[in-house]
Amino acid sequence: MIQLGATVTPEGIRFAAWSSSARRLRVSIFDGQGNHELDRLELRPEGEGVHALLVPGLAAGTRYGFRADGDYAPDRGLWFDPDKLLTDPYAVEIDRPYAYHWRLAARRNEGADTAPLMPKAVAKALPEAVPILPPLFRPGGLVYEVPVRAFTKLHPDIPERQRGTIAALAHPAIIDHLQGLGVSAVELMPVTASIDERHLPPLGLSNAWGYNPVTFMALDPRLAPGGLEELRDTVTALRKAGIGTILDLVFNHTGESDRLGPTLSLRGLDNQAYYRHQPDGRLVNDTGTGNTVACDHPAVRDIVLDTLRHFVRHAGVDGFRFDLAPVLGRVGGVFDPAAPLLKAIAGDSVLADRVLIAEPWDIGPDGYQLGNFPPRFLEWNDRYRDDARRFWRGDAGAIGALATRLAGSSDIFGKAGQPASRTVNFIAAHDGMTLADIVAYERKHNAANGEQNRDGHNDNLSWNNGAEGETDSAAIAKARFDDQCALLATLFASRGTIMLTAGDEFGRTQKGNNNAYAQDNAITWLDWAGRDQALERYASALGRLRRTIPALADTHFLTGEPADGIPDVAWLTETGMPLAEADWNDPARHRLVMLLGDAGGRLAVIVNGDRRQCVFTLPDREGLRWQPAIETQAIDLARPLPGRSVHLMTEHRIEKSQPVFGQSDAKKMSSRQAVTGRRAGKGS
């Protein structure tokens, strides 16, 4: 197999790059600081598009870049320009972050040499491969989405020099927090090297999320100043604490953007091969970012697979989340679940047991592919997000959809007799409003993004509980707190994998900004000092409960059939009777009980989405009594929570010393013992 990139050998460094249409490829060698070009050497064609050269005397640490020459005809997809220094697509380290400059996008002969503006790739001998251990994460666990920089930038216990880095995730204070929530795996938002979109620097903004990559393997020096070893050591520390690591990777587009974008790497090496084009030569834009990576091309397939293997072998990660994943399955522009790249990922020997999570939509033709990925892939479920929000907002006729989402979304993932759900349930993610903002803002507030509030979704399915944004009203604050508890309890009581975005467990806010990708500041930095500790304790209690009740984390679809004499699920009204067809179709119904059962007993998930208080009745069994699965007193809440809208009850054997409810009312719980009402979820 041909090895591309810079390979350090005892004799020197072998440089190799691939291009199907460049006439000449050269490597530029730089000084130890990467500021002065020392030599420019021509690579020799070796066949099948590979150009390579062994340069004697060079050692690990050498800084370099490639240059490609050939036809320059952007209208035909040809962008060759020897003045453009190009980052090696196989670079495993760069010496500084990318920074946008207009000269990077200048036409040939109009922008001068771009070497002073570009990071230099660093030739490196990779560390010894780590043992490939089985992933800690299992479907049904809790995924914790982490924006690495924002997560610890303001954490008071993290040493200042370490804040905002991957290494900070290994700090005992962070690990304690993750363990307290019952996190199965952290999902790191992109940590590979990215560049700001060209419109951001003039606005004084920068990309805070990292979904604009240039190189797929090289980590961003701002997030990983210790390089690949920093990621590996952090993964190891998290693993020792029982927490897996999933990397969110972007293979659907790059920061080279549209035809007005910069030439940084793939565009300058072989734009026609690496990106998809319309028949007239225009770049395909199925991603909304200006370009779309041609994942059906063998050269792209190779670099994607090599990148995934790289992070498994040398960092030990549990798996990957794929941004805009339909792009990876497009063949000739059409999504195919049996696409060569998807099959290669699922069948690769190194990746065979890795966690694979798809974001199952892009903006191209037939781009919404929820439920259509191969069985190895878990999928982000936006239907869960929307149906849960609609229910708690108070929309009519939402009870059936909520029940389907609580039970694992068999309507989406039960195709072809699949026995288990591949859903990743979430109510809020990095993209959109935070959990706290969902119940405090009826409209988006994106003025800080510099686009006159035009960016971001307009339909947020959110509500404000009586006032838009910040308020001094204690009643509104309490209603918002209760709503967050209800949303969290809904998520943690749902069947299948669940995902929580960092900080939503303690009320993080972005002040109503639902597209904060360009806010590398206090809008996105987590406010650890001001966090809502009562909400955090409640979330941790939900996490403990989920870990102790297997039925919650199970991914198999519910059937209603008995197992050991107990049906795996029963759907009940507040009176304890089975929900009839008329109940399911009643647009005014906002209450239900999901009664889960197995050989270990029963769990009642009691949902009251109505603003009125209600007495719920549960079916009893001889010798058993119902009691709250989470005692609010036991978690020492700083304030009372009489307005909970989701309550969880478990069965316990009656001991002689335990009191029993009065015989006539034994199965009835007062509204304060079970579920009390919530405020109407309508904004003013």
C-alpha cells in the first residue's frame, strides 16, 4: 500500500502526494520556525497519480508544504498555482493555526507567494500505536457533547494555561463532573485544524465550533498544543474513569469554500478529484458551505479511512460522529446506504467495533436520510427533538408522537424487522437553542452574529413562559426551572442512546442565540461559577437512575408482550386504565404513563404536560408498593420543586415497618407526590 504524506525513515524523509491532473508537484522545506523556505524540491511521478521523493538528511520536526503546478482554469475546476503553499492532506501536525487572508483566495499571479500566511506541516514519527481495546460506549448510553474550548475556558479549577484545551478534559474536576452525570462517552466537537469563514474576521468574529476543516488528521494547535499525544493521554485518562471518547469529524466539506474561497490544500492539489462538481463545472454545494467533498472518489475514500484508523490506532478513541453524513454515502450525487465508503467504514478490521454516529441530513437532493443508514450506524434523531419540544410547549395532539419517541422511534428505526433502535435522542445540541433558552426565548436573538438576525432557524419550537429572555419574575423563573426538569427527565427516561450537550445540565444560556458558531466568547463559554446547581443535582440523579434501571438504556423495541408475566410496556391514562384509541387521538390530551416492566420489576414514567395538577393512579401488585425513584430531599435541592411534570416511580416490596397508603386510596398519589402542573408553555 502506498503511504502518502511525510514518512520519517533512518535515511531521511519520504514525501509523497497524490494528484491525478497536476503536471508538477514540489515540496518546500522550511527552517525550524517555519518562516523561511530553505529548499524547493520536485517530486517524481511513481504512477497512478502518486508523486514522491526521499530527501536524505532530514529528520522528524522538519516543516514543509507542497506546491502543485498545472492548468489554471477555475471554470473547468482547475486551480493549479505554484505560488500557493498547500498543506499536506496527510499532515498529522501543523505548527500554527490557519488564519484567513484575502491573498489565500487570490487568482494565479495576483496574490504572490502564500507561504508566509500558511501553517507548515510538521514531519513526525507517529507514537507507538495504543492497544485497540473494545469501546466503553454501548448503544443506550449517555453521550455528552463537548465544545472543547468553550467547555473549560472559564472553569475555576482548571489551571489557566490549560483552559480550553483537550488536556483540560482529563482534569479531576472534569472527570468528577462527567462521572456524576453518568456519562458513557464524551463526543468532542471538531478538534482538527480549521479556518474561519472569510466573512468573520471583518466582523471581529471567529469560528468557535470548528466545523470548517482544512486538514483531516492534524489537530488544531489551539485546542491541542501537545499534539496527538495530548489527545491520546486525555482519552486514556477518561477511559480509566470509565468514559469513552467519540470524535466529531467533518468529511463533507472543507474550509476552501466556494470558488471565491482560499486555496489551502485539496483545491490546489486536485480540485476536480477531491470535490464534486456540476456538469457545467460549478462546485456542488450539498453542505451549504460552498463545496462538497467527493466521498465516492477512491482518493477521498482512502484519506477518510486512513484518518479514522489514525485516531483509533494512535489515540484509542471509541468511535466517531459524522457531520452531514449523507455526503459520505452519495454516489454520483445520490445517497446510497450501500455506498463504497459507508461499507468500507463498517467493514474495516480496525474500525469493526467502533461507535459510528451519523448526522443523517445535508441540504442536497434527498438530503434527509433519517433511519436510512446501515445498521452499524446510530443516528441523530431530530424527530425526537422536535416532538419532545412540541409536547412540552403545549401543542395539541402531541401525545402519540411523544410516546413513540419515548419508546425508541420504531416508526423510523424498525424497518425491515430491525429488533433494536439506532436512535440518538436529544432535545438540544450545539446547533440551535440551549435547553435553558428553549424555555426562555420564543424567538432567536442572533444580532451578535453580524447578519441582522437572518441566520439560524426561525422555527425553534421554543417558548418563554411569559417574558422574552431575562426577567426578575420569580414565578417565571420557577416555571422555566420546572420545564428544564421536565425536558431532562423526558430525555433520561427515553429508550435508546441519549445525548446531552455540555452545560445543559446546569442551565447554560446563549441569550437566545441559536447559531452561536461564531461566538468564541462568553456567549458560548460555559459559566461554571454561575451554574444552576439545583438543576445539576437533578440531572445527576436522573443519570444515576438510568444506570440502575436496565429498561431505560435498553435499545430493543417494546412489544407489550409479557416477559416473566410482566409486559415490557403498558400505556396508561392518569386513571391507570390502558390508553384507548380515542385517548391517543384526543388533541387535548397531555398526560400519560409509560409503565416499563421486566423480570426486575416495573418503572412508571408519569408525564403530565398539562398546566393543571392531577392525581395519577397506578396498578398495584400484591406485596409491592410504588415509591418515587428520585427523592428530591435526598438530592438536597436548594429550592422546592412542586411543579415537576415528569415523575418516575419504582416498585418495592412492602416491609412490615413500612406504612401503606390507605386501602381505598392505596394506588392514588396526591399531585404533590406524583406530578403537579406546569405553566402553560405560551410566550407573551
